[in-house]
Amino acid sequence: MNIPLQLGVRAHDFGQIPLPELILKIQQYGFKHIQFALAKSFPESAPSLSSLSPGTADYFGEAFRQAGIRIAVLGCYVNIVDTDLSKRAEALSGFGTHLRLARDFGASMVGTETGSIGQGYTTDNFTDEAFEQVVASVRMMVAEAERFGVTVGIEAGLNHPLYTARLTRRLLDLVPSSNLQIILDCANLMRPDNYKEQEAVIDEALTLLGDRVAVIHLKDFVFKDGQIRIVPAGQGCLSFAPILRYMKYQRPHIQGILESTPEEHLEGSMAYLKRLYDEV
């Protein structure tokens, strides 16, 4: 089967460097698509998430377009369940700005995780009330996305209110819009109590979420000192074979994005994933 593995990268994993240098690095590694979070790569151009103008979006979007680079995910990672309602409103406003400007950036999807009820780890995230807050915020985000013909990409996160494939499926059922899609990161579904059954966890995610997965995040994990720790692809124990098989045979040409992969590990992670992809 001659369908190539579509690999991209998070732009901010190259650090905060000048735009021409960033573009050159992306091209040198042969990436044709990226995840781009303006506030992480160029914070001086985004004094606040709501302050972006069409000119800002066009400036960066045109630079990437001319370089032959597509923004697969416009990253706007905000806390959509913040217990401080004014901060939550600010987060949703910033996300809404990204939705309105997505086309100017040259993107069709704006992505985020759900955030957290508290600071850092808290069991308050694992309650029905926390999940209901996710649903309420996502409904607002999707309504805005529908107005502008773009897509909200939601990603389940470790220790977040959205932390399992079943909850993610439930969210899709409760917000029945094709403008809501999933960014699937199987490493984010691993917990100390399930990582030994990771193939069942991955199979459940691929089965339940199916063709609602728009983009795949690719990173690895290790279990150390009682915790899940994220590492670059190929340096941990994540079973990538079923993920790559899904990408190759069930969702040909779906875009995968390397995540949490510093530049010094890019070539190794790319080679590892391409080898496995060829083998499955």
C-alpha cells in the first residue's frame, strides 16, 4: 500500500525563534503541515488571545502558505472549565477569536484540551459536574464554529475532565455537530491504572471515535515513580502499531502531528514511526 504517512509537528516545539528560521526548520525536516499556537511561538504578536486581528492572522498564514506549509490545527489551548467565571469567559472569547480568524490563518480547525477545575492534579476533574461544564463550554464554542464554517477540535487530556474515550464519545453525542471533531492523543488516555492494558484502551478509542477523529497526536510515555511521564515517540512504551494501522488503512492520509518532541529527537521519532508504518 503506497499511502504515505502524513507527519507534521507542533511549531512551538522548535522554541520561540524568528518566523523565517521556524519556516526553514519545518522545511528542512520535510513537514508539510503543522500545529500552530501563535501565543506559544510568538507571544509578542499575541498580547492576549482576544487581541488578534485579521492582519495578524494573514501575516502568519501567508508566510506559511508561501512556504508550502499548511496549518492543520490552529492551537488555542485554554481552560474552558475554569471555576473563575471571568477567566472562563476570557478563555472562550479568545477561542472564539481564533475561530473567526481561522480561515485567515489558512486553518479549518481550532484545537484545545478542556483544562482543569483546579490548579494541577485534582480529583474534582473526575466528576459529572466537571464534565457538564465541558459540555456547556463546547456547545458555545461549536455554535461559534458553525457560524464561520470551521471546526472545533477537542482533545482528551490526562487528569482533565475529558480523560477517556467513553467520555469523549459522550461529548460527541451530547453536542451533535459535524463542526465538532476529535484530536486523538492515545498517550493522553494512559493512566497508572490502565497503561498495562493499553491496547484495549487504544482499540476502544479507535472504535468509539472512529471517523470523528480529525487529527492524530503522536507522542510516547513511560511509567515512572507511580506517574505517567510523556516522552518523544519511540522512547517509551506506547503501542503505536494499532494507531498507525488505523491511520494507514481506515483513515488514509489523516494527518499525524508529533508532539512533545524537541528538535534533537525529531529525526529519531520520525524514523521510528515511518518504520512501524511501513511494517503494519
